[in-house]
Amino acid sequence: MPRRRGLAAAGAWAVTLALWTAALAGDASTPVAVGARLAQDANGARLVFDVSLPVEARAYALPSPDRIIVDLPEVNFQLDSSVVRESVANDATIVKAFRFGLLAPGKSRIVIDLVRPACPTEVVSKPVVDGASASRLWIELRPCEAAAFAALGVAGAPVTADPDPVPPAPLPVIVLDPGHGGADGGARGLGGAVEKTLVFEFCSELKQQLEATRRYSIALTRNRDEYVDLDDRVAMARNANASLFISVHADTLSEAADVSGSTVYTVAERPSDSEAARIAARENAADPKLGGEKQAQDDPGVADILFDLKRRETRAYAHIFSRGLVENLRGSARLNHNPERSAGFVVLKAPEFPSVLVELGYLSNAQDVQAMNSPDWRTKTAAAMVKAIDAFFSAPAPVQGVAAGPGVALGARPASDPGH
């Protein structure tokens, strides 16, 4: 054992000496990386860089294809590309490739290409030996569910040389649900407008604006043009521990081209009107597994009083958010003559988190189609939605019970439940 410790210490000092030598050859204030190695198996992966100085790092996820991005201050990577090939070799169980380099003046980036979704469990600089400036940047990855991976789509807090930093407060998770996708194009309208494309473009803009606030963790139920079952969309939000679920759609009416404007829907066992019933039936029918219908609950405890209280409270919060959203949209988008409605939408029935469905407009109305195709309209309307979300999550009690973090608490119920 003493001999092994001695060999390890000698190896550490050899790395330190190499780092010092490299640093002296260039700008001493710029960290220099002289070595990298990857170890992985089915249970996880560890990527280590030998760096002359401690570095702060931000790690986040990008889908399509799945990647982990690690942003750093400027680092002088004095590494040969062969280090990547030798590190990955034939053990590509989680990481299939990684690359690194200067992204912009003062900023470098490591990109880790994944075989399957994996989440960082540790991204930290550790000293090579006690008291030395030379460090190792450790990036630990573990396999994770797709929903958890999607929830990492916002840059994390900076990681410093402290191996045991105080964990940041958890951010509320907002799940955005672009309707339809893949073979299910949704509604089609004037000028060849297709619902699945318009709503995805809008959700992408909304995601970008929400991420810019650094107040939320954002997940999409689909990150590309693909079909996702309605119940899978709800399951993704549940697995991500969502605080708020927003499904985005666009309707069409062949018989009434003058009908226009945005509408916000909440869930109800009985629809608020015949138009709400028609739209809910059409959206629910998009999932062939459901045959156009779905039982109100799949939970075996549906008759339990606590389950019922939780569901009632969640729906009350959904109505609170819906009203605030409608008010904020008034200044940026044309609203339907009846902009706040309710019906039995399958994707809104989860009892754990408030859910709303936003119909951006009607593809059968030329003015609505023109608006939804406009980047300026998307930017302005998404900004109004961000304002409504900010107000919802910063409101005082009783909304604070849901606003404080993921999930819905059973305490501090509103005095009345507008959903019943």
C-alpha cells in the first residue's frame, strides 16, 4: 500500500510539472490543458482533464443528438486529437465522442456526444495535489431518463474548485408541450400552414426566453418533428417533477374564417361550451391509443380524499395562471371573443401540477396565420407569456405553495375552486 501511494504521488507531481511547464510557455493567466482521459461502463462515465489552473464550468444538455455541453473560461487545449480516439476506444457505452476548443475570445467549450441520455452528477475542479494550482476538471455522468435529460436544457450554476459546493436551490420546472408532430401534423390552414410546425417554432422561442431569465428549468415534450403519445407527454412532465405544464396548439375552422384569436384552456369534466368540447375532442383524438377518449384518472387512489384535494387544488392554480396569462396576452396578441375556456383535454388531467392548453390562433383565419408565421409576433407573444409565468411564480400565498418549487403542495388551498 505505501508503494502504491508513492507511485500515485509521483504521478500527480509529474502531471503538475507538465502543467507548470506548459503554463510557463504561454500566458500564465490562461489555464492550460495537457491531458484528458475517459473511463466508462454501463453505469457511468468519467472524463478528466489535467488543467494548470482551477476553472469554473457550466454543464447543460442539448438534444438531437444528445450532448452534454460544458462551458469554460478560455482554456489553452494542448492536446492531440488522438486522445479522443484512445479514450473512447471500443467502450462507447455512454460517451461516443468528445471534443473541445476555443468557442470565442475568453470562452472555451467541451462537447460530449452521448450514446444515450446521461446527466452530469459532478462537474468540478480538484487540485492534483494539496496546495498546488494544477487541477483536474472532473466530469461525471450517469445514465438518466429522457425527461430528466430534457430538464437539463438550461445552463447550471457555475462549478468552482470547491469539491463540496453548496447546492443551488432547485428551479421550478416548466414543461412546454408543442402539439402534434411526426405523422400527426395537426391542423392545416391557409397558405399551407401546418400546426405542428408553427407550435414547435413558438415553443422554441418561449423556451429561449424563459431560459434567459435563469429562473426556471425548461423541458420540451418533443425536441424535433416526432410523434409523442398524449399520455407520454404527461408522463414526461410527471417524471421531470413539473411545476407548470403548457401545451401549445393552433386550431382551424372550415366553416368560419372570421373566427380568430388566442384562447387559453384549463381542464374540466364538463366543457365550458360547444366550441371547447369540439376542440378537446379533436386534440384527444390525435392519439389513436385513446380512441378519442380517456378516463379522467388512471390513479388507483382516485376515490381517496387526499387525491381529490390535490386534484382540486391543482386545477385552482391552473385557473389562476390561465387568468393571468389571458391578461398578459391582451397587449401582445389578438384574443378570441371568449379567451378563457375549459374542457376535458387528456394532456391537462395530471393532478400533480397546474396545466393549461394555449390555442395560439386559427389556421383558417388569414390574419392569425400571418401572425403565427411572424418572428416578431412570436417574440412579442412569448414575452407576454414569460411575464405571466414570472407573475405566477412570484405571487404571494396561496399561490406560493406551488410557486416555491417543483410539484404542488397540499397546504394553503385557495378559498374556492373555480374548476367545480
